[in-house]
Amino acid sequence: MTDEEGLQVPLFQSLTQPVLYGGVPKTAAIVVWTAAVVLALPLGYIIIGLGFGAITQAVLAYFTKRDRQFLEVMQRHLHQPSFWT
């Protein structure tokens, strides 16, 4: 089959893939590191805050690497009402 003029549209990869910060979707990374800063600065638990942020980032990056839509599916699952209750 030959390509006809005007039937092809260039599609950039950035339009189909989510924006990742450190291997984690942007919104999740912002929430994780905001919580880490809240633990670190006003409460004075700097080591615990940074450890929490790094471990949470690593776990989310692992799950995101296995499935890019993991967080969107988990969010949708948590918002659906339970069938049996």
C-alpha cells in the first residue's frame, strides 16, 4: 500500500507519554516531596523527611516503570465505591 499525500500526521512522543520527574509522574513527585519538606523543615525531622521522600520516590518509580498508568488506575480504584458494602 502506498502512502498518499495528506494522510500522515507527525506525532511527537511528548504528546503520548506522561511527564516524569525522577521516573515518577509529575503530580505524584510534587506531592511526595512536598510531604517530605513538611516533615523536614517545620517539624525538624530532616533525616526522616528526606528518607521518606527518597524511599517513596523509589517505590513509585519502580511501579511506574512496570506500568506507566499505575497511579491513574490506583486513583480511579480508590474513588470507586465498594460493591459489597
